Amino acid sequence: MSTRKQRIHNLDVTVWVGKRGTSAVTEELNDQLAEQEFVKIKFHRAARADGDAEELATELAEQTNATVVQTRGHTAVLER
């Protein structure tokens, strides 16, 4: 059985945030969080004009009633 840390590390990115910002992915993220424990998100350069990955991940977590598990570079993992 893999540990929580290993499961998070092995996740594929399934949500990409681009120039349309976090509001463009909120519904998709909500759907994915309803179906799986963790969701990995990548923030493209255009999205980061509105803030760094940590700020954007926190914003998405608030919008989807989720928790930021990890941010690393331009990616974040959320759970609900």
C-alpha cells in the first residue's frame, strides 16, 4: 500500500489554469474533487500574472471548499 505522500507525488495533472484564470476551472475542479481524493493543478505563466501558485491554489480551494495539500513550483494539489 502506498503512502499518502507517494500517491500525491504520482498524481498526473488533470486541471490546467491558464489566461482565463481560476474561475474558468472551478466547475471542472469541483467535479474532479467529488470523484477522487486528490487533484493536481498546474498554473501556466498567463495565470500566474494574477499571483503565484500558492495564492492561486488558495483561491481555488476557497472556491471549491477544498484544502491545499501541497504547492510545488507551478503545481498544487487539493483535496476535499
